[in-house]
Amino acid sequence: MTGIPMQWIKVAENSDALLFNAEQIAVVTVAGQSYCIGRYKEQLFGFAYRCPHAAVPLSDGYIDTHGNVVCPLHFYKFSIVSGRNVSGEGYFLKTWPVECRPDGIYLGLLFTPGPGEDPACG
């Protein structure tokens, strides 16, 4: 197997159904886990709900003019494309792909098989 299968989860009927705040960040919940979806230059990007440094909700931050989410506590910056910590502190933000399909908005999550599940059937 060359990689872990991606599991695409429908999170909204369309982009209008996502509740973006004034900073262009929406929060979606999948299986009890919160994720952020950011809108930047008319594209959607999935990233972790909490800052990898201080665990504060990144939905309370904002997306800057360079496409970085800025943590509201210490103002650390993370690329919403790659997760790279562009302000230099050495942390990494988890990111996930988002697809806009005719039938809805999907967040791509890595399939983690449970006991007895086949990872190739994710």
C-alpha cells in the first residue's frame, strides 16, 4: 500500500451553508471533532481547530493577506495551504484538503481503520 486512504466527509451542502465569521473562518464538526475551513481568494482550505502551540481556537483568529491563519493569542502565523509556521516558532498546523463538488463541500480526512477494518476499503 502506498498511502493511507483519504475519507471524504460531506460537511455542507454548499459554501453558503458554511457559517463563515467576519474573518472568513468556519467551524465544522465531524464525529465530534472540530475543524476549521478558511476561505482565502475564493478557495477553501481545511485546518486544525486549535493552535498547535497554545491550543486556543483558531476560529477566533483571522486569515491575513498572505493566506496565513493568525492565532489570536500569540499571533503565530500558519500557512493554511501547507501548515508551515511562517512566523518562525517551529510549530506545524495540521491541514486537510477541501473539495467543492456539485453535491456539496467535502473535507478529506485520513482514514484510520478500527479493529478488523481493512484500510484499503476506507
